[in-house]
Amino acid sequence: MRPDENISTTSGNTLLNKVPVGILGVGSYVPGVVVTNEDLGRHLDTSDEWIVSRTGIRERRFLPEGENTSDMCVAAALRALEDSGTGADEIDCVIVATFTFDQLLPSTALTVADRIGARGAVSLDMNQAACSGGLYGMWTAVHLLQNGHFRRVLVIGAEALSRITDPADRTTRVFFGDAAGAAVLGPVEEGSGVLSWSLGGTLSHAVEVPAGGAREPFGPEVVGTGRQFLQMDGPEVWRQVMTQIPPNLEETLKLAGRTADEIDHFVFHQANKNLVTGLMDVLGQPMDKAVTTIEEYGNTGAATIFTVLDRLRGDGRPRPGEHTVFAVIGAGFLWGSMCLRQQGSGV
């Protein structure tokens, strides 16, 4: 059986929710170490021309020694709290989506909650949603906020992908960078916030980190095999994106009662600039509706949608009444999309 013949899906229209939920504030963080294509070309069989033509990436950020994923999470979280006007003590739940956590235990979400002062918050770790983690975290937050005891949920997506890509492997090293992004979600006015969503998945090993788990614990026998690093079948990723995302988006738009022409902003997972262009072509939409960050940051996994949203916010978008659609896909494969309407008085 081919992997994509065994697909699980779920979708919904959140206009039926008791509590309309939207994004109240966002923030992002990237390390200060800039790694250009020319830098990589000094020790890899690649060039700036090759990387740009195939990925659109010109540079990425790598965490310096001594800094970790949780440090980026804290920085992005504090910016999102400030943007939303929310105190850390008002956060009811902290969700952290990352598969490049500082260590297996203790909880990264709990570590971040403690460091920002959200000590009364429930802490949830979403460790294997990979590049879909940011959207899956927001989907979880929407459902948690239907409980009257929850008023503010902090969702963080972060990856230190420079730590799990093989420095000698051009098929992965050129694509990925390090970053974190965060969003505070909470109740918004009727008719605003998340309007609909659709999620799906199919089991595949086309993107994986083989060693380091219970099946193949990291040890001396792994050293030199490269199995502790991220491995990726690029053509299969491309096929899955172009096969799964368009119908997934169609379902989300249908449930929201919107067409692609009515969407003001498309926030895609920043896997590859050419993939973003391809998706916009399929949707029949102009590229100026799809802000990107991949040129400067590369693929930052669960952080990517937040880096794009933060860039939009810096330009004063989305404006009241505008619609934004998120769409992601990551290892698993797991994919999903979500449609939001900007409330009239702020995010």
C-alpha cells in the first residue's frame, strides 16, 4: 500500500463554538548568527545559485554554542505576551511544539512556563508534529479555550534544526535554520477569529530521524552512520505538498464559506519558496498575498508560520475584517489548514 492511500482526516467549522477564538498577539525570535549560501558552499558541494534556484533560500540563522531551543522559546513568548498586552500570570496553558527540545526530560513547555513566570499554566509539549506543530498547537488552543476556565493560551513553535542536520549533507543542511515564534490565543468578538480548520495525515518515513528513540537508542554504534541526523526525501515531500495541501485548503475554505479570492493573506509553512509559488499558482492567487520569510531564515519547522505572521504584524496586517489562511505540512506526514478573520479592534 502506498503511504498516501491510508489517510486520516478531520475538519470543522468553529463558528459553531461557544467561544470564538483568535490570535491576540504574536512574536518571533531568530539567533544572531547568519549563515549565508556562500558560507555553506565553502565546505559543501553547492553554490548560492544552486540553493536559490531550488529553494529560494539566501541565508539562515544558526544557534550559537551555549544557546538552546528553550532560550528562543522564551524570547518569542515574551514578545507575544507584550504584543497581546497579556501578563505571564494570565496564561492558562503553554503549548510548545518542537522536535528539537533541549533534552528528553524535563518538559520544554514547563521549562518555558517557569522561565517566563507563567507558573499557574498547564504545560503541554507537542514533540512529533514537526513542521505542522505550530498550527496543530493553535488547533489545540482553540479547543482548550472552549472551556470557560481557559482565557489565554500561549502557543510556541520552535526548532534548532542546525543541531540535527548533518553538516556534511547538502540535501538537508542548506534547507534548515533555527527560530522560534509564538502566539497568544484567546476569546474575540463574534464572527471573528478561527472560522474553520482541516487536518490530515498519512504515515511515511520520507522525513525522519532514525536514531535517538527507544527503537534505536543513540550510542557508539550510531556514531558515523548519520542516523542521528534528519533525513529527507525531497521529491516525496514536494509530491505530498502538492497532493495534500490544495484539497485540504479547499475543505477549510468551504467550511469557512469563503473562496480563495476572498482571502487576503496566505501563510504557508516555509519549506521551499518554489513550493509556496506552486501552491499560489494552483489557487490562482497572486504572490503578493503570500508573505515569506524563507529567503532570510530557511525552513524553521514549527516556527515558520509565526515568523510570517510576525512579519505581517510589523506591516500592520491583517487589518480588521481581513481573512488569513494558514497551511502547513510536516514529517509524518501531517498537514493542516486554518482560516481566520481579523476582529474589528485589533487581532
